[in-house]
Amino acid sequence: MPYVNVRITRDGVTRAQKATVIAEITDTLQRVLGKDPHLTHIVIDEIDTDDWGYAGETTTVVRAREAAQAKEAAGQVRQV
């Protein structure tokens, strides 16, 4: 009985996208390892970006900074 736990940040992933992930992981386990799809369990945990961090910061802070930098860069391109 394969069990796969996928953890992603909660930021707009659709029900259809999650269904695709589940189907493709199940297919891979069947194709590569010969596992029975009826015994394969896939769990997707969505974690709030305030609860996921790396490089000493939350994902919320990192993404906000990256968005501000991208907006600033786009503004500089238009001014040229």
C-alpha cells in the first residue's frame, strides 16, 4: 500500500490541478513500481504561506518582496 504525502503552499491551486497531481503520481507508481492503484493513497497537505519558511523568512514575506521587485523592474523597463 503506497502512501505519498505531498505538501504545497496554499496559494490558488485548483481542485482540478490537485486531481491531476493525484492521478499522475498514482500512474507513476503503477507504471514504474507495479503498484495497484486501488491500494495507492495520495494526500495533499496545503500549508499557509505564513507557516512555510525558508532562508529564515516565511514564504509570505519572500513572495511579497519578489512581487515588489518584479513590479519595480517592470516600471524601470517602461521608463526606458
